[in-house]
Amino acid sequence: MQTTFPRLDIGPLSEYREDDVMISRFEHYLKEHQNLVFPHRHNFYHLVFFTQGGGFHTIDFNLFSVHPFQIYFMIPGQVHSWDFEGEMKGYVVNFSEAFFRSFLLKPDYLDSFSFFDGDSSNSVVAVAKEIQPDIAGLFEELLLQTGKTKFREDIIRVLLLHIFLLLEQSNAQHKKPNAQNQKNPLIRNFQKLIEKNFTTLKQPGEYAELLHVTPNHLNALCKEHLSLQAGAVIRNRIVLEAKRLLINLDFTVSEIAYKLNFSDNSYFTRFFKKETGVTPEVFRAKSANQSAKS
């Protein structure tokens, strides 16, 4: 049974490596890192483009089937594991949070892409048939840059942005008109504020004040665009972090309650059970059993 919940740095996962980026064929990467089937998290952005193979992949406790011409995206801090079937082929790219920062005028530019919004339901993208050759070609171009020196990182940045823009444009064309509701600026700002403050600010009114709107207005927008009450959006983020921490057996439940700024362990336990239907101990035991079977 895996007794720790590792947070992996970009360096040890690199076949072709500079300080801030790693690019590899996925079959080589998988052979080198077969032990990464257990749940783990990264301190970098992580994306895999599958061209062959099957099985399952879990991101933040949501299970996805793996299919050819599918890309999964992960932002720093998300938890994932995999259980692949058959011969896997494709490409993998890891890059640090700082990799695009000096290159782009907007430091949060990557947040504008739906697959980098931290919601695991948006993390898996099926590449539309008409752009599959273009996407595969761009990943091959990325591999070619591993042996270059001059302008190498800038060309990698441009190629990655080309991939991201092609996918986002394709997604917009294939989605229903109302599927872009989450792009509402106030909702996006609300979600960003939650990401920064969920351990200290837990009431909708506190966020409404920061957003300069009334709590009722914030709640109405959340119900319209997310089909959730504003309070539920906050609680969901707290629960997600609790689950991420509970898989790490190095932390006691009391320590996790403290990290999430609950007044005591019993309050945290009541909160977790109300939101998930099980106690933190039961969730941890189930997760440990699943990891032992992997």
C-alpha cells in the first residue's frame, strides 16, 4: 500500500529536460515511471496526448476512460492516477508555472483555457477529427525541439500555445451555445478568489464583498451559470482539498482539519460527512484499499 502522497517535481520526470519544461513520447515516459499508477500530484502543468491505448485515468477523484486522440490536462496541485490497458502511445509535456510567465503579458493567460480551469470535468479533451493531424504534427514539432538550443524554449512556448488555441477554438465550435456560461467574468473571478482563499473565507458574503456585488446577486449568478448555490461552490472546493490531503497518510485527520482552518476535528468530520456521505476515516480507508489493489 502506498503510504505517502507524493508531490512530484518536474526534474525527476524528464527524459528531455531543461529547468522548466519536459517533453517525451508517452510510451518512453510510462516505461520509466511505471510506479506512478498510484495517486500523486505534481507541482507543474502536465498534459498527455494519447494516440493509442486504453484503460482509465483519474483526476481529482473523477474517473475517465482513455481513448486515442484524447488529451488530458492537469494544473499544479491536482491529484491523478492511471490504470492503462494495451500498448500506450502518445506524447507527454510537463512545464512549470513559471514557464510562460516571462513570455506572456498576462500572467494568468493560461487560466483562460477551459481545460486549465482546475475543474476535472473539463480536463479531458477529445480532439476533433478535423484537427487530429494538426495536433499530432505540433507534438512532433515539440519533440524536435528537444535537441535544439537557440530559441528552443520560445519555440516550445509558441507550439504549446498553438495546441491550446486550436483545441479551445475547436471546443467552442463543437459545443452548444450555452456551454460557455462558465466564462462569465464575475463567476471566473469568484472561482479564482475561492482558489486563493477557501481555507480562510468560507461564506458567500465574504466573496460578494470582495467582488463588489450583493450576496443575492452572486448566488443568482452561480445558480444560473454553475447550477449551484454560491455556498456549495465554496464547500466543493474545501471538500476537494480535504480528499487530496486524506490520501496522504502522513497527515492525521486532526492535522488536515487544522490545515483547512476548521476549529476542531469533530467540526471537520461533521462537515466532511455532510458533504460526502462518509467520514474522513472511511474515505481514507477506501482510498487506501483502492491503491493497494492497483
